[in-house]
Amino acid sequence: MSRPVVVVSSGAPVAEVFAKAESEGVHHFPIVQDETVVGFVCTCDLISAGADEPVLPLAWHHPASVSPSCTVTDAARLLLMHGVGSLLVMAPGGLRGIVTADDLREVSPELAALLEPARCSVCRAGEHLRPGLYGRPICAYCKAKQARAAAD
């Protein structure tokens, strides 16, 4: 689990998120407004956005989450069920951390095997996953590539 969590405000522009990603060495950012999580964004969600564009409209507004008492196996199953690569760890007092598929793969060979389907259905990447066609995960890069191809 990633702690401490680096958050951005609901009014943050894309350039600020990229600057924080570089300075903090992280790619996942809960978006907060008045100490409440109102979205979740990964730098891969911002690839084609303009630097001054606000980040909130580009975010996931209902991110998948788990409680701190959730087992690693259940967290892995939730990642698979939602077709995503990360979960917010939420407690009654608020945000506690972020857990990624890569974090869970490092726990044990059994979890790594369980998470094998949590890979991009196109390139087999294990991160930056989004729900794709028929619920199969697709990484943000392949999804963007498919969108560009469809536009041509």
C-alpha cells in the first residue's frame, strides 16, 4: 500500500498533477475537496489533456475502494471484478492509502497467479488498467491507441 497518499485538489490543473507525479514518484492521485475524496486519477488518464485543463472532469468519480481490514486476496478479487489496477483504502476517518495490482503481485506467488487476468487484454501490461470491452481490462495506452485508430 502506498502511504502517505499524495492528493490533489479538485481545482488542480493537469500540469500540477504531472509536476507532483515527477516530484513524488507516484502516478495515482485521489482528488479531494473539503477533505472528501471526490475523484481518483492516474497520470495515464491525463495523457492527451492540456496542461491548463482541470483534472476533476478527467477523473474517476466512483473509484473502487477497500477498507483497511480487507484481506489481500479480497483486494485482488476486487481489482479483477472492477477491471482496474488500483484501489483506494478508505476508513471511517478518511483516505488511508492506495493499493495497486503490482503491490499485491509482490505479496506472494499465489496472489500473482490470481491477478494474472488483471492484465491488459491487448498488450498484457499489468498497470494503468481500465474496464474495457466485455469487462476485459485494457491499459490506458492501448485504449487511447484504439480511440485514435477509430477516429482515423
